[in-house]
Amino acid sequence: MMNTKQMIKENNRLQDAMKPDNLSYYQDMVVYIRSSSVEESKGEELLLEIAQHLLDAQAKGKTAEEVFGSDPESYCKELVEQLPKMKGLNRLQYHLMIPWIALTWFFFVQALVGFITTWTGGPVERMTQVRISTLVLIAGGSYVLIHALMRWMKNDTFQPDEARRKINVRSMGIYMAITVLILIAGVWLGRLLPVLMIAPWISLVLFLVGIAGTKFLFSSK
């Protein structure tokens, strides 16, 4: 039995054999199912079944629309409702992954800038200052923006071109509003929360711990 990584790899291989129209239809289904809060392995199993079914039908001269119908959104919604949702540790991992990765790469940049400043004789003390408000904003802001983007992708998936343009304009407005709110929150929190002194080598260690944790906690099995 294939694990999740193997299923994703096999899925990509099957997509290479699809005709352009069938591929476009199927990729919309992929976006919809993967952006839903279903258990990852079950979602990938479903996508593989759909891909194999589509290729069998394609070999007989049928199109994706003939196989799955003219309303793929309702079809996918019905399938998703039958799949188990993420629970317990998997759900916790799902919510922690984005802030974890965002903070991991923040400490990489912090370490890199700190070492360069040290080597060039710049103001090292200033480069070691990290506001707790900055960490909160990076973690919270990345979570909100990425999940807003995923929701937009899911809602946008099966829309006609004209409707997609309207959704895109509305989504841009929402993202701008979220960004402004995050900046305002940053200014407010910056006045309340203290500043940490984190040396470049500590930032590097935190980055390495973050990378190790990413592979251990969030990599597909």
C-alpha cells in the first residue's frame, strides 16, 4: 500500500497522461479536495481513484464532464463530505504548520543578517533585537493570510472566468484589509510586549530546530 508521498507522485504521473481538457477539469478537483480539511491520506486515495477512473474513461473516448457531470463542485462537495476529517494530532499539525514554517525562516533571515552584520562590523546589538510582537505577527499573520488564500482558491476553483475576476477583485480587497489590520496590530503590540536579545548563532540554532521539526512533524508519510 502506498504512503501519501507515493500517492502524490503517482497522481502527478497519471496527470501527465490526461488530455488538456480532462487535465484542467481534474486539476480543479485536486485543488478543491486538497484545500478541504479532510484527512490527507484519504484525500489522496480519492484523487488517485478519480484519476484512474478518468483515464479509463479517456481511453474509451469520454471526457471528464461526461464521466463526472457538468457540476464538478457539487460532485466534489459530496465526495468530501463522505471523507473523514482531520482530528486530534493531525488537525493540530495542520494548524501549526504555517506559523512554524514562517518562524523557522524568520530565524534563518535573522541569523544571516546577524552574521553578515558581525563580519562587516555593523551594529550587532541592533541586529540581535527581536520584538515578541514581531514573532506573534509573523505566526498569526502567516496563518491568517495562507488560510484566506486557501479558502479563496477553493471558492474560485469551479467558477467561470467572469465570476473568477469578480472573486479576485474581492479577494484582493480582503487581503489588503487583513494586511492593514496586521500592521495596526503590530504597532499596538509593539508598545506592549518586550524585546528579546537573540544572538545570530541562537537564531541559527532555532532555524535548524525548525527545519528538523518541519521534517519530523509535518512531512507526509
